[in-house]
Amino acid sequence: MRSKVTVVAWGTLSMLVVTPAVALDSNGQEPLIVTATRSGTEKQNSPQVVRVITREELDQQRRITSDSSEILSNLLPDYSPPRQKMSGSGETLRGRTPLVMIDGIPQSNPLRPTGRELHTIDFSMIDHIEVIKGANATNGLGAAGGVINLVTRRPEPGSLNQHFEAQLTTPTSELNSDTTSYRTNYGVSGNRDAIDYLFSLSYEDQGLYLDGDDDAIGVDNTQGDLMDSRAYDVFGKVAYWLDDDRRLQLSINHYRLEGQNHYVSVAGDRENGVPTTSKRDEPEGSAPYNRVWTTGVTWDDYDLAGMHLNVLAFYQDYESLFGATDSGTFQDPDIAPVGTLYDQTMAETSKYGLKTSLIKDGLWDDRIKLTLGLDVMRDDTEQYLWSTDRTYVPEIRYTDISPFVQMDFSPIESLTFSAGARYEYAKLDIDSYRTVAANNGVDVDGGSPDFDETLYNAGVVWRPVDDWSLFANYSEGFAIPDVGRVLRGINTPGQSVDSFENLRPIVTDNVETGVRFDNGRLNAELSYYVSSSDFGTRLTTRDDAFVMQREKTEIEGIEASVGYEFTDRHSGRVAYSHTRGRYDSDNNGTLDSRLNGLNVAPDRLIASWSARWSPKWTSFLQVNHAFDKSFDDSANGWDTDFDGYTLVDAAVGYQLPVGELNVGIANLFDKQYITYYSQSALDSPSADYMNDRYFAGRGRTLSVGYSVDF
């Protein structure tokens, strides 16, 4: 039974699964199973838009960039253009924050999001990425904007397999020790008797970034930066087969990303189009960093009375240090004269949980598949002022218990109905605390508010003729608002956690419909969606801090994609996304204002072409265009309209007698541009804040890499 090893996913964790045979689809290909659906749904049978980013696509992108946000943005037009910084706050999927997972283990921190959820693993460890777009009831907590599941690499067949790669990146205008970046990765994997194993180690050192005008890009000393940083990742997984149907796996990942504090920011001039730059100097305080330990233990029984049982137990310890600033939020005249006090915040989260699923298919002559599950999670989060040891966000203890049921029903071969329900029970335990002096130093009574919500989903896929399918879906998402942001911003005496309205959960309704075509050579998809929340969230800024508004919001959009294999050696893909977001600015029930760039992405068009010219030569070319977008002027009069831009990237690969040589060029035409976030996502009365974060995008870079398997 172990003679054939494939990757499927029942439940929450991608795993090696042994099957005696695999049924082929109408095009003679193995059906693609999406792990993040929790019920092992095949991609073509999903009533939601699902995008699976393959290993080949990831390898193409990694020849050009190592930035995880940029990789996703290059492949998903409905994902925001990247900030190119350590923090990805404001980067959304379909205008809402997605739930990020690694092998089903949640990386998102719902109580105090830091915007760094995509910087918890090196992408050299990733085999493929599953993206479920729109609210997702089966995954529950945090999936209001969809799911991004990073599925790690699996052991290769054989007793010992080794992989090594190294890459050097430099701006084409300047090659020196300050601007050069390099990264390397080494891994081993294999199978011995009843054991499967994989271990991998990566290291990356990034230098100074230059823009299209060959000027140093501004460093974000406060939020953290990928420029002038170092990162390493240690990853391992070991699985033991008790017999052909029972398997136990342990996985561990330790990731650290830290700035080197070699540069300080030099403010730009937004009104005159002068971007923020950097100069060599040592900034105040300690360098920002991310440190993450993630551990998962998985038990699979593939024949438990004819059912498949999957149990995942996980633990994650997360630290996120932000850079020092003399922000008005941190000032306290009892410590130092106002305006002179530098401080920085540390966010700490530890979460552990259990995710289970039990799947029975083949019911009623193979017409019904039933999935039952239970998810339990405990999350302890706090954020404090690191230098002065003051409470910024009190310790929050969060408990979530969520049973769910999902059924897929196919009365006839051409029609599939899916429906399910998930019950979410959430409880917060918060002790009494005192806010910082800048928020009037008020005492806030603690409490234990709890919430419960039943989420529903229902969908249908109809395949009237070969290769065509139509789908429609309704699904609800559940998310806790940024509790830490709410609590730290209280400045009125007499408040109590138990009575604070802004702690209410966010329930998102997602409706979408579309059509697919796939004949093996040509695949196309067109969809329309509406995502709404009666008590949603909108991010804005006040002085130099993000604040959250609770308002009615609605986001609608159109997505289209076409992929075509011209020949066995040449293929292309075009994808387009249009998004419009609105909110109720005066709480009168009418959606009267447009969401800004901190909440929604611009309309985008992505085109790519992959070619294999010979057994040795390959090439890849992509064009990424972001369209102009207008926003409502902020109350402070800042112009946040977005001037679009077009970026072109290219890469070639050559197979050597031993190993492969790769060359990638990002921003091929050395386009000078200001990032989407810097143009459109800011809304602050502070001119200093606006000028400090007027960041240009990265100019043309050349990457040369070598990889070998042995």
C-alpha cells in the first residue's frame, strides 16, 4: 500500500498519504486536492475561487525575489501590491485580511496583528500554496478574508536526498558590499523503513535597496524593514508509519528575521514628489525583529472503521519587536520631558490548539461525503513598551471552541451541492489595567466578555457539459477585531472591558458566482463577489499610530484568469482583478465613502509566459500592471489617489552538467515608482508621518543563483 506516495489533505495538515490508485479526471490528470478546504475538496469541485500556486511557480518567483508578500502579489492580482517592508499591514486579499497558515497551523495573530504573518517561514521551505478566496466558514477564526495555506515541502523518494542552493542579488547600478544580498539553503530528506524525514536550513543577508533613480530607499526604522536585515530558518519534519494506515508526524520550524540597524530614515517631501531615503547611521534602540517557534504533531488513521481521522496539535511562540521612536503615544512627563522619550513595543503571543476532522465518503452509492470536526485554540497575547517596561496592551487570554460539520452531495454526476455549519464560541479574559499617559493614563476595568456565532456555508457546482462548470457560493467568516489596538486606545475614564462595543467579533458575508473552463490545455475562470459586514473594521492612522474604526463595510469585485499551453514547451497566463470598497462613514446605514489603500488593492493585471527552449534552457517573463485608483480625500486634505505603474520581471535557467544556473532580473526597465501603500494607504494629520513613509519601490536588481540536487 505504501508503493504510491502522494500529497493530499484531509483536515488541517498537508500530509503524505498512500493510495493504491488515483482516479484521473476527464483530461487524464490526477485531481488536485485542496487541503485548506478541511474536507479534501478537489479544486474543480469547489464552489469558491481557489488558486493553487505550484512549486514551479514558486521557484520562478524565487529567482526574482525572496519577499513572501511580493511573491503572492506577483501571482494574485487581488492581493495588495507589496510594501517591501517587514510589516505587511494593509496588505489584503480581496480587501480583507486572510488567515495565513503553515500546514494548517495558524500564523495570524488575531488579538494583536503585527502585519508580519507572512514572515514566519522562509519560502524555500514551501512546496505549494493553497489560496481560498473570500470568507470561509470551515476554517473559522480569522478566515474572514480567505485562507492562504503554505504547504511545506515533503520528503523525496529514496533513502537520502540532498539539496543545496545559493543566490546573490545586487542592484544593476551599483555592486558593493552595502547593496549586495545573498541567501543559501541546504536540505536533506528521504525514507527509511517506516520513517519519512526532511530537514532544511536557510540563511539570508539583505543589503541596502536602491530605487529606479539609484537613490537609497528609505528604511522603516519603526515598523521594521527587509532591507538591511538577516534571517534564518530551521525546519524539520519526521513521520513514523505504525502500519499502512496509521501515521504520526512531528514538525518543527524556527524562524528569525532581524534588522541590522545600519541606516536611519531621511524624510522625503510628499507634496513635491521627493521619496524618503536612508543614510548610514545607528538608529535609536534595538533593531526590530521577528522570532517564531512553531511545532505541530499530527496523527492520521486512514481506515478508522472506513473513515479518515486527522488530529493536529500545535504550539507557537511568537515575538515581534518594533523599532524605537519618539512617538507622542509613548511620551510620559513622569519619565522624561515630553518629546524626548524614545521607546519601542514588543508583541508576544503564545498559542496552542487542536484541530480535528473525521471524514466519511462513499455514502449513499458514493453520492455523499460527510466531514465532522472540532477546533480548539488558546491564545495569550500582550504588548508592552520594551525600554520602560510599561503596559501598552494588557495580557489577553483568548479561548476559541469551534465544532463544525460539512456535507458534499452529488445527486447526479454533473451536480454537486455543499453545505455546512460551524459554531464559534469565543471568550476573552482581560485583567484591569492602566493606559499610557498619552491616552490620559485612565484605569480600565477588566472582564471576560464572550461571544458565540453560528456560521453557515452553502454552494453548488454544475457541470452541464464537458470541461465547463458553473458555481455559486455563500459563506460566512468570523474574526476577532484587533483587540490590542482597541484596548490600548481607550482614553476615557470609567470604561470596562465587558461593556466595550468595539470588541464585538466581525462576521463577514461572502457571496460569489462564476464560471470555469478547463480542457487540459486552456483553463479560464470568471467570478463576481460581494463581501459585506454590518459591523466591520477599517484601518486608518492617527498621528503615527494605526487606529481601527468599526463601521459597516462592503467590498465587491470581479476576477478573471486565463491560462493556455501554446505547446508542450510554452505556456502563458493572464489574470485581472477589479475591487471596490465602501464604508458607512457617519453610521447612518448608507455606504457613502470609499475605502482607501490601507484596506483595498487597486485594480491589477498580471501576465506571464513560461518557456522551455531546450532540455537545458528555460525562461520566464511576467508583467504586473497596477491601474490608477481614486479615493475620497481624507479629512486632513491629503491627496491619496494612486498613480499606477507597470513592472516587468524576467528570469532564465540553464541546466549545467551538475546543477542548474539561474539568472533573474526584477524591475527589468528600472521603473521609478512610489509604492501603493505610500501613495494611498496613509491618512494622517501629521506631515512628518506622511513624509517619513513616502517610500519608493525597488529599482532593477540582478539575481544569480545556483542549485543542485544530489
